[in-house]
Amino acid sequence: MDDEYEFADKVPPSFDRVGDMIKNAEAKGFNPGLIVLLVVVGLLLIFLVGNYVLYMYAQKTLPPRKKKPVSKKKMKRERMKQGVSAPGE
């Protein structure tokens, strides 16, 4: 019966190695959360800078927008406000 309790206070070698690995794990590599954060921030920064560059390019190259044509009714109303009679009336 003494043989059963001979190894009761000892840790098997496989579990002993796992304990050492856990102790040394924090010294190796990057935190996965940090990597994800850096990737997301990098993509967001590329997106914003790209949009700004496209906006500046469009401002330089595209012609100015055409104004909507003013209707005859509005033109007539504006002339009446200024006191100028519309031609033909």
C-alpha cells in the first residue's frame, strides 16, 4: 500500500512542462488583441487618407456643377419686386 502514495506529492513531467510554458508565454510575441487593433486602425487610416486624396483630385479636375435653370415664373416675380416691368406686358 505504500507504493500507491509514493508519487502523491510529485507532479508528472508532462504537467510540469506546461507550467513552465505558461510562465514563459508572456515574454514571446505580440498580444493578438494588439494585432487586431493595429490592423483595424491601419485600414481606417488608409480609408480616410484615400478619401481625402480622391476629394482633392476631384476638386482640381472636375468642372464646377451647373446651376439649376431659373423658371420663367420666378424670373418674372423677381423683376416685379425690383420694379422693372417684364417685356411685352
